[in-house]
Amino acid sequence: MIDFSYIISTLETEEQRTTADNICNEYYEFMYKISFKILKNVPDAEDAVIQTVLNICKSIDVFVGKPQS
């Protein structure tokens, strides 16, 4: 699993960091499998997952405070 702690640590509040960490832990495998299936190589799939995590962090306020299903 890719270590996202540096990316997540840049978020402003603990609630944002916790939410981003929860999303990454819950959906990492799904994001990686889909990326690998499309891109067909490990480095590109990992880059796609990192870009997705960056986008999640940029839009974290959409997720903060929402109940997890």
C-alpha cells in the first residue's frame, strides 16, 4: 500500500485528516485495482491512485462530517 501520510498531513484540521485517512484506507484497494486494470502497469496505477488521493484532499470539505456508509 502506498503511504499517503505526507499528503494527508497537509490538511488543515484533524477532522479533515481523519476523514481523508479513512477514505484512503477504505478505498485504496478498489482505486488500485481499477487503475491497474485500465493502465496495465504498476507505476502508472500507483500514480493514478496518488492523483486521486490528491483530488480527495483538495475536495475534503465535501466529505467532512458525512456519515460513513
